[in-house]
Amino acid sequence: MKLEKLVGDRFRERPSDCIIDSHALMVRGGYMKYVANGIYSSYMPLKRITRKIEQIIREEMDAIDGQEVQFPVVMPASLWQESGRYESIGKELVRFTDRNKSPLVLGMTHEEAAVQLVREYGQSYTKYPFMIYQIQTKFRDEARPRAGLIRVREFTMKDAYSFHTSQADLEEYYEKCHKAYERIYERVGLPEVISVASDSGMMGGSISHEFMLLTPVGEDSIAICPECDYRANMEAAECIIHNTRDDVSEELKLVHTPDSHTIEEVCAFLNCEEKKSCKAVVYQRNSDDHYIVLFIRGDLEVNETKLTNYLGDDIHPAVITEESGLCAGYIGPVDLKGDFTVLYDRSLEGLNNLCCGGNADEHHYTGLDMKRDVPEAEYHDFAKIQQGGICPHCGKPTITISRGIEVGNIFQLGTKYTKSMNMTYVDKDGESRYPIMGCYGIGVGRLAASICEAHHDEYGPIWPLAVAPWQIHLCAVRPDDGEVKAYADKLYEELQSKGVEVIYDDRKVSPGVKFSDADLIGVPFRVIVSPRNMKQNIVEIVSRDKSFSANVPVDAALEEILKILSQAK
């Protein structure tokens, strides 16, 4: 490929709307172009990168007996109505009708399509286990697209679905897929990716893991214990609290607390620590706006994912009206009356001598004893784990919170979809049973952006050889020099004849422009042919990451380049 023919411009200025480096560099380098919010077109360099990523994924999926299939992008709404997700998923799912007024959806995930494809095939236990996968375009009407390809609305994804006749068989295959994912990330140049326990969310199922690239620009928070290697997404991490009671319980007193609405203001007014307070956080169910009042220790935050999972419904922060019966800023668990669902976080269990809302304007209680004053309370884990918190695995107060980009996920779905869509098989005893499913996903574009985020400098990406758009960037400096042009042209043809992927820059532009563009394209190895090098009868070979540089005789250049590439692979 000659660089002068490469469609797409490269430029030096950082776009003002790019909040992370990978997004900025991929726009500057001519990899992608904005089309609409969360929707991009790919230029040739990015397409070559994603094609290589897809091939690595295919090889690893095929190695664990995966069979590649293709599901439709557009599906009848009836499939999603069978599973129950047509009604349960919100605006992320695009719904529309065709010219015949038939309701349709755009695929954001394909569990329903997978079951529909194989439910007639899989009617006998002799057919199991098996796994099918696809690499397909999907659309999710994401509310807040961000960071280029990290969070988009239209995306390409590999999703795989396995079917089993026993939980033990699923678990064995789940582990195989886990190891295959580890190989994929290592092969694409991200061996530092870690797996963490996660929340299954709308996918359903009981056990799930996310694969995370730890980076300060990540959108997910990860709880990590350096003592025992416990790792979990904050949404799924259990918050362990060791409560201690004061020896003597104070009398419950109603105290006037003027102009004290927030927990910080109340604790400052009453001269007590936030961990000695009970605060109310109020939500409403999305389905019917019913009020949910959650009491939690004042120094902790609510994990809304845990709350949503407990309720089995989506929620939003409450709009507290006069008619609600709630006294905003002064809500407490004592004598709280009204049509509310009242929940208690286990951070409050057994505590005494707390302050809390008095359910009256500008009044709070002191001396709250949860055992004495709220004996009906049942406690559940609704809190976010904190920095320095207690590890759920080893019990040490060593939790650290890191940021990460999710680059893949795997789920043990169980029978959620086969049961709702009536997929059954006959076992060896003649009994009808539901197959057990696993689901395994990798976003291809997000993975490409994550590789760039992990491997770049201030000048551009540093693509790992396995996924780089080209292997060699051949720069002819001063191509108006006949000797330079003749030798560079010859080397270009020789490299191509050996199957080497080459981008050749023989443009009549300054060396600065050539090298700046080479940095933005990010090819692992650069070969420089220049008048000065020709006088010395050498070719300069340098690596994009600046870890390698060599001057080799012109007659040995081809052999040396092939050797370097062989060693790098």
C-alpha cells in the first residue's frame, strides 16, 4: 500500500471533543470518522486492525470447538417477547415496525436468536454440548456514548453461546472459554488484562466475569485485594462491614436541627461522625414510580446495581413531593409511615447511638438503637465497597479501587432463555429438560481502542505486531533522489513478494511530515531509505517503540527485515 493513496487525513492538533488519548490519536491518525453520536466509520488502517483481531478471536473460538454462524441484525419482536426482554429492556433496545406494521428490533445482543437457531436441532441429549458464535454488527441506543470506540451505539462484537445438559458441563466449558479469552488478550498485545467477578445485569444468570484493562481512563471501578488477588467489579463486590455497638444505648431524643439537610450538615451540627449516622436515600421504581426508601450508614454510598437486582426493577432518584408523605432532608426509620418499600443496609445492623431523620421538618433523632427502635428491620447488602474496605475473600482491610475498561465478558446464563423460549431436549431417561446456556462476548472495536490506550506515546499509537495495520513502514526520504527512489521501490516489491505487509511512503514531503505520519499510523517497524543512508550503503531500521535501532547494509536489508519480523512474532 502506498501512503499517498491512503484515504483519510492525518493532522497534528488534538480534537477538542476527545477526552481520552486513544480516541484523539485514532481520529488524528485517520482511523475513524464521526458520523453521529456513538457512530463512526472506519478507514482502512482501523479495518485492517479489527480484521486481525477478529481472526485471532476466530482461531481461539474454533480451538474450543466453536462453530461460526451469523444471526440477523434485525429480528422480529416476537423473539424478544418470548424471552420477556422486549418489555423489560428500556430505550437501549431499538424497536420499530416494517411496511407491514410488523414489530421488529435491532439486535443489541443475540441470546434469543441463538436459541431460535438451535431449538429444533437440540431436541436430544446426544446433540450436546455445542457452542455457536458470530462476529456481527449490533446497535444499542446507549444513553451516553463516550471516549470514541470505548462506548458507542453501533459496534462489532463477537458473541458466543454454549448449550449444555448439566451445570458441571457448563462450568467445565466456562473455564475453557475463560482460558481462551486470556489467550486472545495475550495475542492481541494486552496480557495485562485481568478477569473480575461481575454483575450479570440484563443478561441474567448467576455467575459472570468481566475482563478488564486497568487504566485511569476506564469507566468501570474495580475492587482489588493485593493480599489474596480478589478482584470484582464494584457493582458486584460484596461490602463487608464489622459493626460494633457502644456499651450503653442513649435515650432516643428528637432534636431541632435548623438548616441541616445533608448528612454532612447534620453531623456537623450534632458534632458526630458520619459513620454514627443513619441516612435515607430515596428512589422510585421505573415501572410505577413507587417510592423505595433505603437506610444506610452515613459514610457509605448505595450500590444501585445491587438495589436494582434486589427489586427486580430499574430505579431512578426520587422526586419527593408534598403528597408523597416523605419529609425531604429529614427522613428516618422511626415512625416512618406511608406506602413505601423500606429497606436497610447491613451496615446499620446492631448499631446504636446513631443520629437519623426525625420525619419532621428541621428535626433529627439522636440515640437511635437499631435493635431497640427498629426491631422489624431486615438487612441486606446494598452498599458500595470502599477503598480500604474489608476483602470479602480474605477478610483483610486491604481493598483498593482501580479504574478499568471492560474488554470482554462471560456469563453462566443457566436456563433463563431456554426455559422462557421453550427450548427442550429429551435426556437419556426420556425426560424433557431445558438446556443450560453460557454466553461469551468481546467488543472488537472497543478492544482495538483499548490496545491503543495501553500502547501509545504522545506522538501516536504503538500497535503490537499481531494487530498492526502493516508490519513495515517504508519511508523514502527525498524520493526525488534517483538512487533513493530506485532502491526503495525495489525493497518495496521484494518485501511484498515475501508476504510482508508494507505501507510505503514515497511522497514528496518533508522528513518531518513523513515521520509524524509514521508515528500516527503506529506500524511496529520503520525502514528509512535516505540520501545520507545511501551514501553509507545502509538502511536504517527502527522500532516504533524506540526499543530497537539498527543500520544494516543495503544488500542485507531484506534478509534482516524478515529476521526481525520472525523474531518479533
